[in-house]
Amino acid sequence: MALDYTVIGQRIKQARLAKNLTQEDLAEKIDISVAFLSRVERGNSHINLKRLNQLCGLLDVTEGYLLNGASSNSKEYLDREFADLIKNCSPAKQKLIYNVAKTIADTDLDEE
């Protein structure tokens, strides 16, 4: 699955605005230029993993959310990922994945 940097940039911008941060504020906090942050938010530049991790910490979002829209707070968390994973598997592998997942789901684990 190819990353859509325009969508990633939009998510960064939305998260920044939700925190009431200007581009100047955020750029200063992670030691990048405002021009670079602007290009990232427009999808014209790619941000490295170190900066992405810093952004996530400052914006209170996960890397998964920024990269593919997955939010662990969402009821649909990983639905698309699981669907994509199994769609190219043989029926035998799909059955195996289902059985393993069902066994785990049926196990009474202490959730933290």
C-alpha cells in the first residue's frame, strides 16, 4: 500500500489545528522550518520517522492515524488492514488466520 503524502499532510494539519497550534509553533517545537512544515502539510515534502514521532507526541495522535487513518480509539480500528491482509491469502490460509484470531478472541485475557 503506497502512502498518500497529501492525506498524511492533511491529517497533520487537522491535528495541529485541533491543538490550536500555528505552523510556527509546531515547527519551532520540532526544530524544522515553517516552510518545510507547510510543504509537509500540503504533501509536497516527506517527513522522516524521527520528526513523525515527535509530531505524534506533540499532537496526541498515533503514527498509525497519520499514516493510514487507523485510530486505536475507533471501533473500526484495523478492519481495513485485516481485510487487506486476508484478501490475497488462499482459502486455507484464511481459515487458519480465522481460527487463530478466534482462539485469541475467545481467550479470557486480563486487559490492561
